[in-house]
Amino acid sequence: MNKLLQSIEDIVRGAGALMREAFNAPDRPAYSLKGRQDYLTETDGAVERYVRAQIEKHFPGEAVLGEEDGGDVSATRLWIVDPIDGTANFARQMPHFCISLGLLVDGQLEAGAIYAPMADELFIAQRGQGAWCNGKRMQVSPVAKMSESSIEVGWSARQPASVFMDYVQHAMDAGCSVRRAGSGALGLAYVAAGRSEAYVEGHINAWDVAAGLLLVTEAGGHVNNFWTANAVSQGNAVLATNAALAKEISVLTGVDLRT
Ligand code: IPD
């Protein structure tokens, strides 16, 4: 493994250890709400501070955008971190959460990793080099029938319920099984790992997808053109699919895939 990926792996594993320790502590994690259904725990802030310090150590002077403390979105070389993706799960003591760390250079993802500490799963990728889960090369699923497929539909209170409901309705009408597991980053990692055929959400933030989109394309899947003008600061819609069902799922969701 090269130095860039080794550093990324070390950073996300260190962050994961902090999360695991907090999750396993005898007391339930204290949480507050940033808004409706938008959870925040002390661990989110602690993990982001850790990741920022590690990036400064490994890559001195490079810019960081984090979910909790923001950052300079205009930097051409930008580390994008979600300290805990799936915070609601973490706060409610469900083990499906992760850290996501991606490197965006001139609007293009260069490298990234997602680490799910409770499952001890590391998903990592570098542009043009491939994507791996715990050392094993990932490949999107070969499933080519909607009636055999699983699609994860993300939801947040940032959008009207009808956006979510329409995706669910169209996917179920087409014969898909539908999930919502509460971590967009892991939702994308699971498409890359062939565990789902697609992940779709009407609006998601840059820190939720800055590693996952690269995992999917490096595993042979398709993604939408997420990084449009304001996506780093404002977020965007996201769609990621396997190759075999890409066209059908793009039509079903109404989200164009990158060609
Ligand atoms: C949220 C999760 C959720 C997705 C939301 C995100 P958070 O991030 O990824 O699955 O549907 O769009 O905001 O709050 O857990 O970091």
C-alpha cells in the first residue's frame, strides 16, 4: 500500500477506535439535536478534532472541510471528513455507523476511505487503482434483474417526505427490495461491495459521499455528476448503482448518471 492510502487508513482506524470506545462505554451517549432528526454527540466533535490533527500531521497545511467545524471549501486540494456518519444510529446505540474521509483535488476524488468500527470493516480506494474491503478487491454486484435487486433510499429532514416516498414507491413498483439503514456513506460502500445494487438520496452533503462515490466507481459502478458548482458547500442529489442495472435505476429515480 502506498503512503497516501496508508496514512488515510491510519487516520480512519484511529478515529474508529475513538468511536468504538465511546460506543462501548457503560453510559448511553449523551446527544442533542441540531434540528429535527439531526443528532449530535460529543464524539462527533472529538473524532473530527482528532482527524484534523492527524491530517495536519500527515499532510501539513492542507485544507479540511468537516461536518462539525466546516472549512475552506475553495481549496483545490481538500480533505472532506464526516467524523460519524450514521450519528442517529450511534446515539441510539445501533452499531451501523462509520467515519468517512475523502480527498477532493480540483473537483475530482483522488482517494478515500470509510471505516465501520463495530464491524471492523475498512473500505478504501484510490483513483485508477481500485477499491478494497479489508484487503479484498471490491466489485459491484452482477445482479441484472430488478426483481432480485436491493436499493437503499436515504432520507433526511432537509427534504420533504414525498421525495423519499416517491423513490421508495418507484423502486418497489419495479420489484426492488428497499432499505434505509441510516448511513449514506456505508450505503455507498455497500454498493461498491456488491451488497446493494444502488443508493439514492434526494439531497446529501459532501462529507457523506466524498469517499463512497470513489469506492463505487473504482469497484466498477456508476455515480451521478455529484460535484457540480456548489456541491462541496451545499450538497446535491446522489445516485450510485452497479453496472448491470445502471440505466434502469437512473430512469426509475430520475437522476442522471455520469457518462
Ligand atoms: C446522515 C446519514 C443519513 C443520510 C443523511 C445524512 P449523519 O449523516 O448519512 O443516512 O440519509 O443525508 O445527513 O447526520 O449521520 O452524519
